[in-house]
Amino acid sequence: MKNKLALLALSAQKINRQHVQLVFVLVSLAMLVLGTGAPADGGGVGQ
């Protein structure tokens, strides 16, 4: 258990600001691509 805790602490230290920014940019781009391909809302009644 102590070894796993030390490994988790070491992994947390390796995560730096650039990694977080890279993940944020990738998620933002994926959402943009999915939003671009979304159909427009027609707003018609009964359609």
C-alpha cells in the first residue's frame, strides 16, 4: 500500500501546467468539431 501511495505521489508530480493546458486544448477542439457537425435547430412545430 505504501508503494502504491508513493507511485501515485510521483505521478502527480509529473503532471505539470503544460499537460493540463494540452488536455484543455484537445477537449476544446473536439467540442468545436462536434459542434460544427451538429444539425441546426429548425424550430418547426410537428416536424
